[in-house]
Amino acid sequence: MKGIKPGKIAIAILLFVASCYALVNGQQTLSPLPWSELSPGPYGVGYKVIYGLDRSRTWRVTRPYNKEFAPDLDGRPVRVSVWYPAVIRPASSPMRISDYIHPSGPINFAEPNAFLERRDRRVMAEMAPSQQFASMLATPMNAYAMAQPAPGRFPLVLYSGGVNSYTLSNGILAELLASHGYIVATVPSLGPSNQQPEQTFTPAEVEASVRDLEFAWQLLRDQTDVDNSRLAIFGHSLGGTIAMILAMRNSNVSAVIGLDGTYGFTEGSTSLTNHFGYSPQTMRAAVLDLRRAGATLNLNGVEAFHHSDRYFITLPNVLHGDFTTFVVVARAFHLSPPANPPSGWSRETGYQGFRQTCRIVNEFLDAKLKENSKGVDLRTNMDQVVGATFKHDPALPSPPSSSDFAALINDKGFDAVIQIVDRFRRDEPGESVIDERAMNSLGYSLVGEHRFGEGIGVLRLVAYVYPDSANAEDSLGDAYLAGGQSEKARAAYQKALELASTDPRFDLETKKSFARDERTKIEQLKP
């Protein structure tokens, strides 16, 4: 197989669909994995691998020790596993676990594929007794390689297994969702370079995993069977944090799910809230937080998504790994339980928790992506699960954007907009109705376009909402001055000077320099 030649576009993308799995004739071997118990849907399940090179990033070391510079002409390798609704030919043979962990690919992917296979084998070896490892690898799954896609366009669901995720982290759930009419894709992310192919649990690696999923979305959105208008993301463990971050910054996302997500644990909550992209006011996707009962939690990070429909569910007698493929395989091959398991837990309770997870995730996605009424009944269904808890926090109405406020001021007048702001502040206490920086920037832009009335109106609104902000008054003074209203400009500068000494946004040196500048402006405007 020939290597991939660099493309001519800024971000070159290679779609190499793995075709190494021959569909041979023969009857499907009976699998010890309990497919029928998971309530599969009406579709067959196809599977393919898409290989992409993200040339906006590098992966191969370009300055190795004691060697000359050699540019990375390929970029970061991103391997995307895709499960999709399919039409299965009669007498086709299903994939086995070993097929998932040993895919073929272009020569450029030989090194990352070899590393990912070692990772997959290492993780899968923990799911069965050592003497049954070979039998486990030979176990049939429920997807068929390169099967014919079912007709139609289907919602896309991206999945993150977290840092150092393995291919089958939630492969069984992915197969199940595909049988119900979803396209599911995941990326087992690599480390920062070919010399460090493992990821570390750092903010930089979290961001790399987010970008890998974003790149996968870019690759997949042009597939003929993908419905670009319906997108969801889910993740397990640190993958839950990755899913939340991606959903915050991609407004196409309609639903996001965390499975025992790190962001909700007391010791892991900062993985979300300390991320540079954390902006809860921007989240609009419906949120499902599904996790084990009994853990020490800090859910402030997701509870702050006030403009999202939020569901919080806990399941009893499950462990962290019971939200993944692990529990299904471990149960099927009678893996010994961990040392000192919590009271009430068994491999069977963990498996039942996984079954509930499959049902809840499917129903939630049906409700949010397919507008299927059965998903709305999550509370009723959870009432039937002994020991489970359920909480629903409906989304609060979203306030107008900065540009919306500017248009409202222009159309309805300043006083009418003040009434809208006051209503939001009354109904949603503590919420930031207006982004001070965004509105301030918009005001200056309008003034720069000589739209003085609109710019002044926007900056008046900023000063009204942030009455302790010296900068807001200073900006309003600049707008008045540009619009030829010198007296009002001087009054605004005078107020800014008075506020500077107590403005909590300023440190001591900033207060001094700001006050000096305001005095100069006031002096220049004296009659």
C-alpha cells in the first residue's frame, strides 16, 4: 500500500476507509456477549475505520536528539472508529474483538496503529482470566465490517473514552446505538508525539482529545449517511469532561452525556471548571449526568449550565467501569471481582447497571435528537429502578445576545431594553444577563462605524448593568465624545474617576494609572 502524499490545502484530510475485513460466508458463531438482552434496534450494524491527518498539528518529532530538523509533513494521526446503521448481507460473518484491535491502514498509520493495538491488548487483557484471553479475542461482536449503509441520514453521536482511551471502551453501546439508528464515532487519542504516544492526565492532553473529536466531526459531516443537523456527544470518566468542553464550544451539539464523568467528582471537578474554554453561559445542549451512587460529588460545573435542560441520575451498586464494555466482557468470561468491592456490588449488579445505562442513553438521545416522546419519560422509567435517583433542572430562558440587545435598543428604545434586562435579573438572580466585555467591544465597533446613537445606547446599557465598573463609564464617555456630546462625555469620565478607587476589577497600580488618565480627559474637556 502506498503512503499518503501531502495535500495542497491548509488542512489536509485523508479518508482511508479500512477494508481489511472480508465478509466471508458462514453462520454467525454464537457469542457469549448478551446482545439480545440489551434490546437491539431494527438495523444491522456496520463498522468502518476512517484515517485522517490533522495537518494543523504535528505528531512526529521534528528535532530528534542529535539529528537534523526533519519536518512532519503528515500531521497528527486521527483514527476514527465508526459504527453505523447497515443492511447485512445473508451469511455474512460478524467482526470479532480481535478485528477491532488489529485494523489495517495506510503505511503512514503503521506506527500509531501498532501503538494503539498494544494499548488495546493491554486493556482488554484486564477483562478476562489470562487463560481465556485468546478466546475473548475470538469472541464475535455484533457489527459487520464495511457493511452496506442503511438508506437515509442518521444522527451522529461522538464518544470519548477519556485520556488513553481504547477502541472498544464503549463498543458494545456503540453497536447498540447504531442498531437504533445512530452513527457513533470515537477516536482513541494518541499522546503528543511518536516518542510519547501515551497521553498524560494534563489539561493539554484533554484539549488534544477535544480537538481530535472536533477533527473527527469535520471528517464525518460530509458522509452521505450523516445528518449534520443532529449531533450529540457522550463520554466516560475524563471523556465526560471532554464531551462537556466540546459541547460548550460547538453550538451544533443538541445533547451531551457524561457517564461517571470526572467533572462531577470532588477531586476531578476542576478538569472542567479550570479549563480555559469553560463558559457555562454558552452551553445550550441538553445535559445528562449519569453516574454511580455513593461517590463524593461536586456537580457545580454542570449545574451552572442554567440555559441547558439538565438531568442528573445515579445508579446503585455499580462501579466506574460498569458504564463501559468492561463489565459485559468481564461477566461473560467470569473474571474474578476486584478486591474489597463495595457492599451490595457484584458483577451481576454492575452488568444490570450497564443495561440501564444503555436504555437511559438511548432514550435520552431519542428525546433530544429524534424528538421521540418515550425519552421524555425518563423519570417514570427511573422510578422502576430500585435505589436510583433522578433530578431534572429545566433550562432557563436564554437572554438576548449582544447583537440582539443592540438591535432591540435601536428598534424599541433604551427604556424598553432596560425592562427586559430587569426581568431577566429578577427571574434569574445571579445570572450574567450581559457580557460586559462583549458588549463593550460591540459598542466601540458601532462608534467606529460612526453609528454613534447605537454605540452610545449599547454602552449606556453596559454602565447600567455594571454600575460599579469604572471602565464601563469610561467607554461611555469615549462614545459620547466621538458623537460630539462633550458635556455628557465629561460627566461620564468624572463618574469613572469616582468609581476607580473602589472598582474590584482594578489592582492598586491600575487604579492609579486609570485615575490619572481620567483626570487628563476631564481637564481637556473643561469649558
